[in-house]
Amino acid sequence: MFGHRARRCPHFQPRMRYVFQFGIVADHTDELIHGALSTLWLTTCGAVGGLLLATLCVFLRTAGPKPVRWAIISYVEVIRNTPFLVQLFVLYFSLPALGVRLYAEQAAILGLAISFGGYATEILRSGIEAVPRGQIEAARALGLRPFKIFRRIIVYQAFKIVYPALASQVVILLLGSSIVSAISATELTAITNSLQSQTFRAFEFYFVAAAIYLGMAFATKAVLASLYWLMFVRGREA
């Protein structure tokens, strides 16, 4: 009787059955692969650039003059306490007002590097603080300059201590790179958005995109674990 009343209700709408069509996703495999490779490229450039920036910032924060140290502290706090999307909009939409114009991919790489550098700076700082102070004092007693102490004594040990945290941050960077689609940078999310708007198969394309991100995340973790073994485990055995 309840079903009979429901059918007679003017506001009752029968539930439509959704027919999954993953075959249409297979027709656009090339575009999705291109998007995945673009995502990996942006992540790699952002991670490498951010790591170099973080290494420089950590060195200047430990051995630089006081104004430089305060500038680096301010940079880290700004990056860690503002949304990445806003940082990206500043680079892509605000800099042209100052005469600096960047392509979408350039702004994406620069934004990823700056964002990763801010977090990596703090991670590396914690690693440096974990290095035994006696080793640093001994190096100073031998007359080594700050840069040589940093390069020969501090960097390797600090990287080994914080490597798991840095590796996790790289995976976060990979997944967060989807935000650059907001400035029309070509990567997996942007291509997925374009394909689903053309085919109206949102569930299929976003489901496959999520699976691709999951696969890339696990692959990135495996690569980073292999790098840890090559740099720290095998090197120590040798």
C-alpha cells in the first residue's frame, strides 16, 4: 500500500538506473596517460626544486646573518599557514600586475617548489637539530668553515633522519598537484575534468583518475624506499 501511495505522489520520481560505461574511458587512455605523466613531471620538478630551496634556506637559517634568518622564518610561516591555492593564484594572477607573466605550467612548478620548500625547510631543520652537537663542535675545533661543516657532517645525517618525513611530503605534493588544474595547468585532474565535460561520464572518469592517483602514490613510495636503501643502507654497508 505504501508503494501504491508513493507512485501516486506528484513529487515522487522513480530512481533511474545508471549504466556504467568504462569503455569510453578506454577510448581516452592516451589522454589519461599523458595527464599522469604530466603530474609526475610537475611533482618531480616541484620536489627537486623545493628540496634545493629548502637546503639553501636551512643553511642560511643556521649560518646566515640575523635579517636573513628572520626572512626565512617568515617564508616558512607564510607557506605553512596559507592555502596552496592562494599561493598559486598569487603567482599566476597577481604577478602579471608587476610585469611578471608565467605560463600555467611554469606557475605550477614554481608554486609546487615554493610550497614544498617551506615544509621541507622545517623538516630539515628538525633533522639538523637531531645531529649530535659534539660532532659540530669537533669540526669547528678543527677549523672547518660553516659551509664545509654543513656539507660534510650535517647534511647526510640530517637527510637520513628526516628522509621518511620528506618522502611522505613528496607523496602529499603528488596528490596536491591536482590543485594546479585551477590555473589550467595540464595534468591528470585537468584532463579528467575536460574529458568528463565532453562525454558526461563523470563517475567513470573520476573513478579511474582516483585509481591512477592511488597507483602513482604507491609507485612513488616504492621509488623513494628504493632510494633510501641505495643512499643510506647500501652506502653504509659499502
